Amino acid sequence: MRGLWWMAVFAGAAAAQQVCPPTPTYSPCELVFELNAEEAAAHPNPYLSVDIRAELRSPAARTLLMPAYWDGGRRMVIRFTPIDSGPWDFRITSNLPRFDAKLGKIEATASADAGFLLPANVHHWMYSESRKAHLWMGDAFPEFAVAPQGQFDAYVEARAKAKINHVRGLVLGNPGEERRAFAEAGRPVPAFFQQLDRRILALNQKGMFADLILAHDAKQLVGLFPNWKDRERFLRYLISRYAAMHVTWQLLAEFESAADGRQLMKEMGAVVKEHDPYHHPRSTGTTATSAPLLADGWMNYVQHFTQDDAVGSIEHQLYPSPFVNTGFASESQGAAAFLSRLWNTSMDGEYPSAMLDPKSADSACSKAMTAWYDLFERTRWWELEPYFDVDGGRALALPGVEYVVYMEKPDQIEILIEKHGYDIYWLNPLTGELTHEKKDFKGEKYVAEPPDKTHPWVLHLSRDGRKEGMKSYKFESRPNLMQEIEQNPLKMPFDVVEPVSDPLTLSKPVPYMVKLKRETRGTRQMMYLWTGEAPTEGRGYRILGTGDKGTLHIPANLAKIFPAVFNLRIYAMNAAGKVYAVDKVFRLTE
């Protein structure tokens, strides 16, 4: 029956042997092409030389261009996902005359799938189809492409139960495992990628996005694909194979170790941005922050890999981008430290992506993440931003609607709020138990103590009735504007004491220190972020330190030619969330 339907819609008869039946929106559909003996003889390595692509037009007049990928033997596949229901028209172009200029139709049926991911409301996420907000909560399973099948299956079940909805994994495996995916630069191993297909689909079927790390680092990538042409072909192969699935692109596990890491990311990112027709989220892994790459235009969200609140809190105030922290905590640190980092990362304004033990099914850390998810699912999380009118804790708020306060050291909490009536909830973040105080609070300052002082608590002040009357997923119910960074030297509440000597030398420790000019309510709590770059090198800045004093950690590959002009920038954020910036220029020598 399928063959008869195919013959009816595909002009030119037996140009291909398989097409998908009516397909639900946001589900992959495949057009399969088999080379004949003559074509196979002319193209002994179809991965390198066969070009087949389809231009697909939706009922809503949206057009997608999807290339085919080689799937072993004589098999070429165009995999695409219909994003509109109804009849899709397509036209094939190919360097194989038998397929070129063929026309056809595919029927897409409506589905309940919410769609792919898009950045929204400055620092948050929404689904492309439903336009509803997405609450990103991730985990890392680096070996997900190469782990034994039983371990992978158990992992998926455990993480789905914990409500994890993103899984980070290495497409090529860890360094040394890449030859399992590519026996040689010019030929992928079909069986490897067919298994990866099934695993990504298994994650998707459980409501999880696959956050694909395309290579571990520049050394692994360049070692496998020494020239740019090979790397570009590899990227386009992955895009053609996986863009039709629920994925995000995370180019490398970290880019900083390569001297030309920024340029490599720019080249790779440009290919992904240009050739992914669905515009899935794009970023890269990092040893600290990928924010230096934002200016290159290909990246649309920032990754952090840090347990330092100064990095997350200050950069959240600097850049109009969603933030995902992939290194906020590891399960190996223990449940108490993990819980602290989970909630402090959230108060920084970041979405968490953990490093849980892949073999652990129901740990205390996993339960803490589920409790986190359940609490935020009760909120308008897509409109919450860091809030600073609080003593005794750290807060996020949509002022006048709700406030979420994390109390790491439970004592008295004092928070200024807009004068309305609020429901009061206390969450035990260890167990997920939520207590609703029977009395409502009305006032402009809420002062209270938690139910007990034996563990951290989360306070949730919520105008439940007001939220019920708001449009469910209306974004930007309040202006979400980035602040203007204060750079006037006369308004700085601190002086930079060190470094002062010039030049700075890589071979010698470089101490840094700031000193407050005066004690005020605003300066009672300060965060500092020290960054540096060699502007003429074009490699972007690196985070060199945090806090009011320490030793700068200047990477040796920050510059190639010495002495180099070195720009040191110090950011400071006070207790009210105001950010200041000071620039110092030095010479940098080896």
C-alpha cells in the first residue's frame, strides 16, 4: 500500500523505494533513495560524492531545505520533520540524474507536540509550536552514544522519572573512541549512527532533548578531520541526520584549550546556523563561560561551567541571553553541596544541567532536582529574574505576583514586596515536601522564620488568584530590560589596589585586590568578576578570578605574540544588583 501511495505522489515513478506515511508534526519523516548498480559504481563513497536534497514547502508556505545523508551501502536518506499539518510539496535536486527534479507530496497530521526550542523573554525558553515556556533541567551522560544498551535504557527510565528533560552527550564519545563513529575521516560507520538515531529518539519519546556535544575538544575534532572541508562535511552530515529530532547543538565540551578555539567555534557555528532549518539552540561547552563568543553572531544562548556565583550572577546582568550552567554541581560532591549549588545557580538566573551518576537511579541529588522542578512548575518561571530587596536569603521574583527565596542558612528572612495579599508556601528542598501556611499575608515587608532551622528552606510568596487570571504563558508581562553598566570612575564604590605593576608576566603570579571606598547598604555584599583579553589577538576574554582578592589565572594561549596589549576588566555587583565595570590596560609578557 505504501509503495502505491508513493508512486502516486512522486512524479517519475521508481526514483525511490520508500517514503513516510502520513506523519504527525514534529516527528521525523524519511525519504529513502537506493542507488542502482551504475550509480554505486560511479560513487564508491556516497558520503563524499552523492548530493541529494529536498526543498519542502508547507501548507503555510514555509520552506525547508534538507540534504540527504549516507546511511550505509547504497542507501541515502532525507530526514525532515513537518512543522505544519497538511500536505507538503517537495522537489528533489541531485547530482544523480535519476533523482533530479522529481516532485512529490507528504501528508502531515496534527499532533500535540509542543515543538522545538527557541530563546524567549531575554533569559528564558519557549516551544516553537505551543508558544509555552520550557523549564530546562538537564543532566550529563557523556557516554550516551557508546554506553551498553542496558545501561542506556536504565538511565533513560531513571531520568524521565526524575523529570530531567535535557541530556548532554558526546556524539563521538570520549577522546580515543571517535574511530567507533568514523573509521576514517571520509566514511562514517553507519551502524554507530543508526544506534545513535535510536537513542536520541528514545530520549525524545520520554520528553527529553538530546544536547549534542559534537566533539570533546578541538584536538579530537581536528585529529579526526584535519582540514576544514572534512569538518564542514561532518557538521552537515550531523545536521542532516539529527536536525529533524528534538536536539540542541553544543559544539565542543570545551573550546578554551585550543589557541584558535574562538575561530574554530565561529566556523563551526556558522555552518550549524546556516544549515539547520529548524534553528535549534546553539552554544558550546566551556571551562567557565561561552559568553565571549556571543559577539560572533552564531550562538543564541550561553553555557557556564562553574560553581562560582559571581560568574553566573554578574554575566546574567551583562548579556540578554538564556544561561544554562552545565557544571553547577556533581553528584560526587554529596547531597548537601549539590542542593546548595542547585538553588544558588537558580538564584543567579541560570537553568541547571547537572552531572549525576549515570548508574544512579534514585539518589538524593536526583530527588532534589525533582523537588526543584516541581516548585518552579508552580511559578511563572519564565518571567522570574534575580531580586535583591531581600535579607537572609537569595531571591527570584516577578514583583507584585510572586517571590521565590532560597534560605541556605535558615534564620530570619526579610523581603520587600509589593503590597498585595500573598499565599505563603515553604518547601523542604531535601524532600520536596511543600507546606501551605493557612493565613495569607498582606503588607510591603515580609519577615518570618522557616518552620525549623535544621536544613535549608525555600519560601514561595504567590498571588495564586492573580496568577490564575493571567494568560497562561504570556511572555513579557513586565519589561525585562538589561541594566546600563556603570563605568564612570567617580561613581565606583571601590578602588583597584592590585595589579599596578606593568608589565604583567605569565611566568610570575599576578595578585589582584580591590578595596571598598566606603561602607554602605549597597556595598554590604559585593561580588567581583575579573576578566582579561588580548584585544589584538581576537581570542575573546577569559575569566581570570573572582572575589575581592586572589591571584589572576592568565592562560598561556591568551596571546600568541608577546609582549601583548592586555585588557583587564573588573566587574562588581553590589547587594542591590547594580553592576560596575573598571578597565585597566597592561602589557603582557611571557
